[in-house]
Amino acid sequence: MPSSPLGTVEDGVGGIVATALWGRAGLAYFWELADVTDQIDGFIPTATLIGLYVGWREGHIGSRARPAPIEPN
């Protein structure tokens, strides 16, 4: 069953917010727009996974001596 347009709008807004919070890594959230049934949202916590990845990359998670650079200069 196709989703309501509200689910698609929420995925679009979520992608914008994730990109604003986490930069290029947040762009991965837009893959949820491909799921027209909105069923995957309940099984794959996309924003959580992106947040964990960014936290690990910046050195907040794990035992890295210093954080990795976020963006190459």
C-alpha cells in the first residue's frame, strides 16, 4: 500500500535536518524517499546510524587519540 504524502514530506524534511546537523553524511537520510511504503523506517534507524557514524568519525565514540577531520581542507 503506498504511503500518504505526509510520510514523504517527513522524509524530505528529515533529510534536510540531517544534512544541516551532520553535513554530507546526512545526505544518506534521503534514501528513505525511495521507500514509498514507509515500512523501512521502522526497521532501519537511519538518523541514529548516521549520528553514530559521525560521532565515531569525530572521535566521540571509541578510543581514538584525536578526532578525524570532518571535511578535508
